[in-house]
Amino acid sequence: MSVVTRFAPSPTGRLHVGNIRTALHNWMWARKSGGRFLLRIDDTDRERSREEHVASIRADLSWLGLVPDGETRQSGRFDLYEQRFAGLAAAGRVYPAYETQQELDLKRKILLGRGLPPIYDRAALALTDADRARLEAEGIRPHWRFRLDHSAPIEWHDLIRGPQRFDPATMSDPVVRRADGSWLYLLPSVIDDIEMAVTHVVRGEDHVSNTAAQLQMFDALGAVPPAFAHEALLTGAEGKLSKRLGSLGADHFREAGIEPQAIIALLARLGTSDPVEPHIGTAPLFDSFDFARFGRAPARFDEAELAQVNARILHQLDYEAVASRLPAGMDAAGWLAIRPNLSILAETAGWWQVVEGPVAAMSEPEDAEFLAQAAAAAASLDWSGDPWHALTATLKDMTGRKGKALFLPLRRALTGRDSGPDMAALLPLIGRDRALARLRGSS
Ligand code: GLU
């Protein structure tokens, strides 16, 4: 069996970190198994769906490297839904219902008032042909419900949550189509999952009760259902379901200087029993990826942890991977010298400025003599080898200084800063002429 997964966002907004995680896990499961990862745009809701969101979903997936092997759109498949719906209507698995929203609300209130669960009473099933004809003659158009089969419990083995069991008699027959003919999410999704030969549905646990109803829809449509994996939702760092998470998307991360690899490395492992590690390649992430390793407790998404992973990713990235985003003139040696100091790539420009200058003068008057000695020593150094160690060894012998008293005035004069990348890597990049000028205080 060849694995097929799908990521099925509704284009009613931008992807947020929870959606990105779902997309990633679908992508990983397909890639790991040599299968296919499909993007399905769930745009049956014509009023709330926006083309700009479709474009941003594609762009975000591409930035993250989660490239789909195919894309479908529900709005292009209405004929198919119509056909399957007709079959279900002929078999009596969907039925027309004529209650208004107010009537339904009232029924709910009455049941709740009696301490009963607000389950739809199936009054529409008792209507005769004559009743329906009369209602339609009054201009009332029906919405449509899927008739759940109450004869047996609905059971499945969820790849994350384990054995699941629902009693259909405790569920309302779900509305699958509105009175204006438009589709709700449940049925088209099942029709598509069958048509697209989806083998694994990976989504958030907010869909668990939908799955119970959808399993009966697969059956009613004569299909074997896919496997299901319902993931615990993400919470904010403070441990609560957080509104803020809903607004954190690829744009936010990109602007904050987060590399896609950092997002992947974190979200691949968050909520699993494996530690978060700053892997650049996906192979080690694939190796350990398995739904059985996901816990049922909500996973905590912490931007501070993401920032740390990001730094550790940057410290490993090759020059070739970042060259097009580096300051003009910066070469591989420059990147290797500066990379260990970065939290985000954009900081490179500041450090490259330290190499190229000018740098702010930053020396104490009491170091003037020492720096004059340093300039003299630097002038007669062999710059082709390891000038920093040669310079500091010479100055140590000449002045008896050591430790901070030796290194800090040099770092300040040479870089205009108190701290930064390893001077042994930086000094050859600064080079003889600029170093002499800075030590002499003339640049
Ligand atoms: N469009 C649905 C959503 O965004 C898809 C759920 C599913 O994966 O089936 O929630």
C-alpha cells in the first residue's frame, strides 16, 4: 500500500503554527514512507475563502520546503459531490430537514433545560411526502443531514490516541448541506479522501468527533476508511491554549529571522517522546518519526525554544546554503568566522561591518601605550598564518599582560565591541592594513 496523506486547509486565513505542524507531519509521513503528500484546498465556503489565502498557503509551504505532490480544490469538484450525494439520498443515508435555525435552537434549549444532551430529534425523518411537498410549496428549502446508523458503536484505532469508541445514538445526525445547496466540510472531505486514495488522515484532535461521523460516511459510500492520527493541540509557552498561537504564521517567523529548518526541527519533535534537536537535514527527523511517539498531552510551543533551535541551526549552515542572503563581498571564511555568534542571519551584516569597518573607536586612555605596542608588533607580524595568536603571544612577552588585560583592549580597538566572534577567525578577515589603522586609533 502506497501512503497518501493530505493537508486540507480552508483558505479563510493564513496558516498558523498549528496548521504548519499538521502540514509538516503529513509531509513527513508521506516522505518517510516514499508516498505522496497532497494539498487540498477546502474552499467550499465561498464567502469566507479568499484567493490571497490560497496563494499564501502555497507560498508558506514552499518556504518551509513542504512541497506537495499534487493539489486539488474542493470548489472544482462540486459535480463529484453532487453525484455521491445523489447516491446517498437514494439510499436514504441523507435526508432533508426543514427546521429553521431558531427552531433548532429552541429544541436544544428545551433538551438542555431538562438536563438532556442536545441531540437532534430526527423529526424530519417522520415527515411524509405530503408534509415535504407542503413545506416546499411554502418556499422552504431543506438542509440535509447524514443519517447515522445507530446499530453498532463506531470504533477505530487512532494512531495517536489508541482505541476510540463513540455511540452514534449520542450524536446528532450531522448537517452536510445547507438549504442554499452549499456544502459543509464533513461529506466533501470524505468523498475527496476516497477519490484521492488517502491512506492516512493526520489532523488535530478537534476533529475526533467528526471522524466518528465520517467513518460512517466512508462506509455508506462503500469505501474502506483511511487510518486516522489525531494530534494533541499546541498550547502557548504558558501552558494554555493561546490566542497568540493562532496569529503566529510563516510571515511572523520569517520577519523574526527564523529559518524554515528551525521550524521543521522543532515542530517535527514537539509533542513526541524524542528530544528537540537542531537537525538541518530531514533524514534524522524521518528516522524517528512515528505516530506512536506522540503523546496525548497538549504540546507546548515556546518561541524562546524556537529561537534557540534557530541559533543552533545557523551555527551549522554551510556557506552555500546562505550565500545569496549574505552581505556583498562576504566569503566562506567570513561566514565561518561569524556564524557561531548569530542568533538570526540578519545579524551577519553588523558583524561584516566589523570586518570591513569603519568601526567605532573604543579604547581607554590607559591602554594607549599598550595599543601603540600592539600596532608596532602587528606591523612586523607574519599575516599569512595565525596573526591573532602570533600577536597576543608577542604582546604577552613584551608587556607581561595576560587574560582580559591582554585580550580586551585589543578586541575593543580592532572591532569596536566588547565581545563577538573568535578573534583568531576575525583578525585575518580584518587584515593587516585595517588592523594597523584601528590599533593606531586612526580608523
Ligand atoms: N478543512 C478542514 C480544516 O481545516 C480539514 C480537516 C481535515 O484535515 O480533514 O479543519
